[in-house]
Amino acid sequence: MQLLRSVLFTTSLFIGTLLYAVVVLAFGWLPSQQLYAIARSWGRVNMWLLAKLCGLTYTVEGRENIPPGAHVSMWKHSSAWETIAQAAVFPPQAWVLKRELMWIPLVGWAVKCLKPIAINRKAGATAVNQVVEQGKQRLEQGLWVLIFPEGTRVAVGETRKYGVSGSLLASKAGCKIIPVAHNAGYFWPRRGWVKKPGTIRVVIGPPIDAAGRDPRELNEEVRAWIEKKLATLSPTGASGVTDASGRPIAAG
């Protein structure tokens, strides 16, 4: 039954995303911050559908840590869930993403209207410089910059080297870094079809002042906070899953 519910959600996500893409393209002449209201609606609608169809909800801790102005947010990337949820949780953001996503008909064209930073992940230093250069422009325009520092989704319990582009951007732009940890990977696994019922916990960390600091030092501070916080977010049930109210579900 949960597989069927998950397939229904995935189908609705696919169709709904295409419809929202058409809306964004129709209003593409609007400023990106106004267009982001459509992206926020897309995120909230899909979070509602996920709760209704799959019994998967979420809570957010630390909203008070989101400072005024435009800054850099750095998220753990262990699921497809956070790529949807971030639009509902944070202020308007420019997303750092792989350029291949921009080639998707309709969806990629719509995303382009929201001023992402589309990079060639194989370009090394060129991609880092692009994030810094375009990131400064987005910040000056009042948009946050969202970065998944590991570059790709990683399975629960694993980690990859954190890329330096987000820390370098924040250091040079003189803004703050907001680290974000969550346990979505337990409920919506990487490359997994089934969305398990439960409550995802999102924790927004305290702002880290980045102006003029060594990017490598900043990166380590962000990595240490996220990975330490993740260790406290593991579901406590023997099965590793909680129900819709957050109570652990026993194995067997």
C-alpha cells in the first residue's frame, strides 16, 4: 500500500511540476523574487500532498536563525525531499545546480527564470569562480544562494567532501552562512521509490559570520555542525521509521 501511495505522489509531483513550469513561463516577465512566490506555492503544495498521500510530514526547528537580508544556505543533501522543501522553508533563493537540469523541456526553462547558478560540475575552479561571481550578483539582488556542498545526494550515514564554493562566496561577499541539517534520507531514500510515513526533522543552525574568513576553515565549521547535528536526528524506532506523529514504529 505504501508503494502505491508513493507512486501516486511521484506521479502528482511530475504532473504538478510541469503545470507549475507553464505558469512560471507565462509570468516569466515578472521579477525573480515575485516569481519565487510560485516556487514557494509549488513546494508547499507538494509537502501537503506528501503528508496526505504518504503520511510524511516535517517540522522545522531554528526558524529564528534565518537573519534578515540575503545570505548563503548550505543544506545536507541525502534525498530529493529537500530540493522541494527548501522552497517552502527559506526566503527566495538562487539555487546552485548542475547545468544539465536546465536542458529539461519546460521545467528547465522555468527554473532558468528563477535565476539559478547553473554550473558544469566537471569544470573545477571555473565552476567555483562562477558560483562566486554570479552568487555575488544574486545576493546584491536580494536573493539567497542555496548550495548543497556535497554536490550530489549521499546515502544516510555517508558523507562526501564539502565543496568550497559556498564558503568562498560568503567570505568574499561578507554575508553569513546558514547550515541546515535534516533526516529526510531515512524516509525518502536516495534512489528510493517508497516514501516512508513519519516526521522529517529540519534543523536550521545559527548563522556563521563569513566575512573575510578562510573558506577552508568555514567549510570545516559548516561540515562539523551539520554532521554532528545529523547524529542526533536518527529516528529512534528499531525500524528506523516513525509514524505521522513522530512516534517510533517498532520493527516486525
